[in-house]
Amino acid sequence: MSVIDSRAKLILAAKKLNGEWHQAQEAWRDENARQFERQFMSTLELNVRAAVLAMERMGTALESAQHDCKNDPGPHR
């Protein structure tokens, strides 16, 4: 699985989790829900964004390395 595929899976999983969280909030509206939102959901969203950005950079670096390796004539003798 490529970094780009993994990135796409992470984005889809985060969207699904966010949708499930919004659905849970319809019934769970107490202080514990607000605390859960602050402690976990908000932090998770920021971490997912950071991971997606890192995966984009990693994918670009890997593509560049693959391109460089294909064009490398090898050691000069």
C-alpha cells in the first residue's frame, strides 16, 4: 500500500469517526461529552491533519527518490 493510499484511508476513517461523533452528540449532551470533545476529538482532528500533511510530504519525497533512482546511471568507472 502506498503512502497516498494510506493517506486516503486515514482521511476516510477520520471523516467516518467525525460523522459518528456528531451522531453521538445528538444524544450525549452533558459535561462529560463536552470534556470528551475537548480532550479527544479536538486533539484527534489536529493530529490527523498533521499526519495527512506528513504523509503528503513523505509521498512527495518517495516519488522524488524513485524518480532519481530510475534516472541514476549508476557508479562511474
